[in-house]
Amino acid sequence: MKRNPPKKPGPIRVERVQTGVRLEKRLLKVLKALADSHDMTLGDLIEGVMLHAFEGRPPFGEASRKRIADLKRVFGLELDASASHRLVEDDDAR
């Protein structure tokens, strides 16, 4: 029995919307630099991270994690996942 070769994935049409998301400043700098290093937009990076997270899959390979560690040092980002539910803003930052 001859099997058909797997189909190559093609483009998926979506509707995107503009959003006003507030993020920690240094985290945003790291995300923008990481997206740029992968020659993609910040939105594309966030979409990919979230789609992986929704499936419980890691969004980054070893090389990207090393790049993220470097970018965190460059931008002074010392936050890790344990900080995710403890971030608060100064009243003056609003």
C-alpha cells in the first residue's frame, strides 16, 4: 500500500486586531530584541509563544534560551517566572 507524502503546511488566514497591552519595560525590550534576532515581528513572536504554551510545549530551543539570557543581561532584566504574579506598578508610573 503506497502512502501519500505529508502535505506541506500552507498559510493560515487569520484576523489580527490591534491591542494596547502594558508590559514590564525591560521584558518588552528583551522580547523586541528577540523577535528582531529571529527576523519576525513582536506580534508574531507573542503568537508563537502563546500557541506553544497552550499545548504545554516549550516555545524556545536551546539557542534561543541562550540568546534570551544574553538579552536579559543586556537590558538588566532579573525577573523570572516566580515574579509573574507579584509585579506591581508604582503609582507614579501610571
